[in-house]
Amino acid sequence: MNKLFKKSFIVFLALLISGISQFACADQLKNIQQKQKVTQEKIKKLKNLEKLEKNKMFKNQQKLEQASNSLQTSKTRYSSLEAQLAQLERDLNKSAAEFNSANVHMRSRIRQVYKHQRKGMFELALEDYNRALEIDSNYVVSYIGQGNMYYRLGNYWSAIDSYTQVIHRNTEYVPMAYLWRGMSYKNLGENQRAIADLRKTLELEPDNATALNGMGYVLACGNRDLTQALSYCKRALDKAPASAACLDSIGWVYFKLGLKKDAERYLSQAQALLPDNPDIAEHIRLLQKDPV
């Protein structure tokens, strides 16, 4: 009885285990089928992506070929334009040479006309100042204007007379009168009188750049105390660094001192600012005649 029961129990257990195994296998199979389905969907997506990438690659290859063709066309056009540019540059150089030749003559004519017109304007202005002094002989501003017009016209002795009238009247215009009377004496070669008036100006206006520059220039022209002349010119240039007159004067002092490189540097700057100034041109001529 016990043996029969044991056999029956063993058979029952075997059937139970078999059922459980079959149930487990069914679940595993279901899971595997689901994974296969997911994998197939991924493969399908990847294939679609691959197809899209191939289409993109094909389109990019087409664009690359078009770009290559465009580049070749651009290179051809560039070569053509480069040749045209070279020809234009040659034509431009030729035109510039012709223009420069004509410009030299034109500038000479313009200078002559301008000089004539300026002289005419100064003469008219001088007549006005003379009439003003006939009306009021004590009007100091008219003497200043009269002196300035005489100075511009190169009539330095008459300018000196006008500036002297201003000095005698002892007004605020006295420093200006001493200055331009001194410059008039300088232009006449009266260096001692020029120095005296310029010193008087500097007593009244120690920082007057024109007076400082004039003192340095007059001393240099007379080969007197060139070290002091250089000091005056340096002070003037500090006050007026863009002044062609100051650059010319300090260059002239350096020339007198035998410092030719410094002279050339400052005289060149002065000529760049006033290319038609005869005094600067003469200083450069003398420098080139006696090079370093």
C-alpha cells in the first residue's frame, strides 16, 4: 500500500514538474518572440536610416560635383580678372605719369595766379587800413593791420614803422608789435635789432612759439651761440610740434651744428608740410650739397 502510494506521489510530482517546465518554457518563448519583434523593428529602422543616409550621401556628392565645377569656373574668371587688373594697373601708371607731368606745370601756374591774387588782396587791405588811420590816427588795431600788410607785401621798413607806432602807444598789442618788428628786422638782415625785439617779446610772453623760433633761427643764421639757438628752437617746437616754420628752424640749427642726419629729418618734415616754401627748399639744397 505504501509502495503504491509512493509511486503515485512520484508520478504526481513528475507531472507537476513537467507542467511547471512547460509553463516556464512558454513564458521564455513569449519573451524571445517579443525580443525578436523589437529587434526586427530596430533592424527596419536602421535600414530606413541607412537608406536616408545613402540619399543624403548621393545628394552631397552631387553638391560636391557642382561646387567643384563652380570652383573651376571661378578660377577661370579670376585668372581673367587678374589679367584685366594687371592691364588696368599698367594703364593707371601710364596715366599717373602723364598726370604728374601735367600737374607740375599746373601747380606752377596756380602758384603764380595765387601769388598775384594774394598780393592784390594785401594791397586792397592795406588801402583800407590807410583810410582807417586817416579817420583815426590813434586806432592801434589799424597800425597792426597796416604793418601786417606791409610785411606780407615784403615792404619790411614800412612794416617796422607801423609796428613802432603800436609800441609807442603802449597797448595790449605791444608784444605782437615787438614780435613782428623783430621778424621784419630778421628779413632785412638786421639781426642785432631782430634779436633785441624778439628778446623783448619773450620778456612779455615767455612761451610765444613764434618769438622762440625766431630767436633760434636768427642766432643760427648769424652762427651765434648755436647751443642757445637749439634750445630756443626746441622750446618752440614743443609749443608748436606741427609748425613747418619750427621744424625748418630746428633743422637749420642742426645743419649749422654739423648734425646732418638730424637736420635732414626735421627739414624733410617741414618740406612735407610746405612743399613749395622757398626757404625750406634752399635749406634742403644746401644740406644735399654738403651731405653727411
